[in-house]
Amino acid sequence: MLRRGFGGFAYQHIAVQLGIRNAAIHYHFPSKDDLGVALVQRYRGGFHAWVADLPSGWSSWQTLRAYFETYGRYLQGEACRLCPGGALAAEFETLPEPMRHEVRLLMRDIHQWLSDTLETGRREGVLRFQGQPSDKAIELAAALQGGLQTARLIGTQRFYQLLDQLALELTGETPACDAGAMP
Amino acid sequence: MLRRGFGGFAYQHIAVQLGIRNAAIHYHFPSKDDLGVALVQRYRGGFHAWVADLPSGWSSWQTLRAYFETYGRYLQGEACRLCPGGALAAEFETLPEPMRHEVRLLMRDIHQWLSDTLETGRREGVLRFQGQPSDKAIELAAALQGGLQTARLIGTQRFYQLLDQLALELTGETPACDAGAMP
DNA sequence: GTCTATATCCGGATAGAC
DNA sequence: GTCTATCCGGATATAGAC
């Protein structure tokens, strides 16, 4: 789904990879909508687990940098995947309503976490940005999601440069993560 | 296509709106691929025409602000459309190769124009940003495209706030366009 | 150039054996 | 829980009349 979108993948794709028949998938997920909803719920649960597992000693910038790296990971392998939010927001109009609801929840949680992290980071002096944290959060999320999509057109290297650019603006210095050197 | 994506719209949708039959569309565009390629070419031509029509007296910030406003226009009406780049980059994997080529050209032209505009604006002192113009151009384009997609989830108001946020960072002051007051 | 009618294919979904 | 076989709807595409 992260490669082809919800409307772009078929039971057949899964069946071939698992070496089963698509009827077997229908046993676990009666309709494609059910499968879609379960996937988004899994993504959201994964995000919550990721946030919960962050080392408590990390600064806001360290956690934000780690979040950037999760996006870099979507490009690893020959897959060139999108982030869940980017794949699903783009085809939001054609999604069944139950999926739309889950996507809204996922996006809300990400924005909330980003906003909190940005606010804390600025208060502690490790992050710099103008405007409201909630607005900056939406800008960051949009840039990451749009950049990931564009990476498939113009090359992954450009996406790592985008990560560096975002880091440069947030910290005011050359990024410590050196995303440009990532694989 | 800007609402449902290339894979998400059918000849039927067009036929109903035009009050014709889908066979009539096939007369003009034998295959859906042909229609898709023609659409992207039209978008690119429209962008070139838009750039060519910019008043020669405008500053870099005035033209950039006008570019932002074209994105705000995608949200007008009840359509809630995406920008061509955002709609097509998201489903790039499933696009036929001739369309991919056109999308790459469109994205390249937009990035090039943005980069040039940013560079000029900074040199003339009307725009402020860190890093290379080419990197900032990709960040801007990604934020606009991702933000437009996200607007359908969280409301158009948030997108206008994003435009304000981008303007604030580029000019260092409250945006003159007051995008937050747009319809 | 547009119509009616139809061919063709694909993907989601179900029935029933095992 | 997975299989084979089949149904069904939707979408691209074509043939031929007008």
C-alpha cells in the first residue's frame, strides 16, 4: 500500500508475495475496506509505540532527528515507499469512510506530537523557528510527506538534502545527523 | 484527476459532466494513457504561461506570493483538489511510463523556477532563508503539495495558516497577503 | 464526432470441498 | 485456514450505425 496506494494494490499482490491465494486473505479480512482500516490502525499503533520507546533522556532535537530518520527509512531497499499519511491523504477522496476516520486520527496524533516536541524544543533553546508550534508542525509534516513523494521523481539524494535543509532551519547549524550521507 | 487521482477517475466521470458518452472521449484520446499525458502537458504549459504572464515589475516576493495563491485556489469550490504534482507524485509507481516522463518535466520546471525566484529574492534582500536556493525550493514545493493533501483531512483553514507560516519564514514578518483571511 | 451495443479484462468477493 | 472454482461489477476499449 505504501508503494502503490490503497487503490493501487490488489489482493493478488499480497497473495503472490505470501505464496497463498487471495481467497485466503478474504478469510482474515472479509473486505478490502477491513484490510485498509486494519493497516492504518497498525500504522497508528506503531507510531504510538515508537513515541513510547523514545529514550527519556533525549532532547527534543534528538527525537525530532530520529523522526526524520524514520522517513529516510521509507526510501531504503528498492521499494521507494511513501509514508502512510502521504499515501492516504493523496487518495483521501476515494477512500471508504471508515478508513478516512482512521487516517484523520493518525494525522492528528502526528501533528500533536510534532507540535508538542517543537514547543518544548524551542522553550528549552535547542530548536529555533518562527510562529506557532502547531503551524510549524503542519509545515514540517507536509514537507516530509511531500518530499517523500517527490523523491521518487527526482531521486532519493534530493530527499536527504531536504532533511538537511529542515535540520538547518530548526537548529541554525549544519545538521549533526548528516542526512546527506545516508545510504 | 486532481480530486481522485489518475487511477481514481474514470471516463464515466468525464462523460457525465460533459453530458456525452465515454465512447466519445475515446475518439479524442484513444487510451487513458493518452489522456493522462495530454493533461500533464496542459498543466506544464499552463505553468509556463503563468510565469510568462507575471508582471515584469513584480518583486520576487510578489511573484512567490502569487504562486502561493494559486495553491489556495485549488481549495476553492467544494472540489478540494490537489496540485498536479502532488496528485501524480503520490501515485507515481502506478503511472504509465509516458506520464512519468511528463511529470518529471513538470516538477523539474517548477523546482527550477522556485529556485531562481528564491535566489533572486534573497540577493535583492526581499526574501530570507538559510541554505541553497535549490534545497529551499524543494522544501517549499514539498510543503505546498503535502499541505494541500492534508487540507482535505484537517480543513482548509489549516492550509491557509500554513501559507502564512511559509510567508512568515520567508519575509520575517506577518504576511502581507493575509492568506488566513482567504475564503 | 457522437451514438448504441458489446467485447474484454481485472479485481473484489463468495461457495463449498478439503 | 487454505484451496479451487465461480460470480459479479466496474472500467477500458472497440465495432459499426447515424
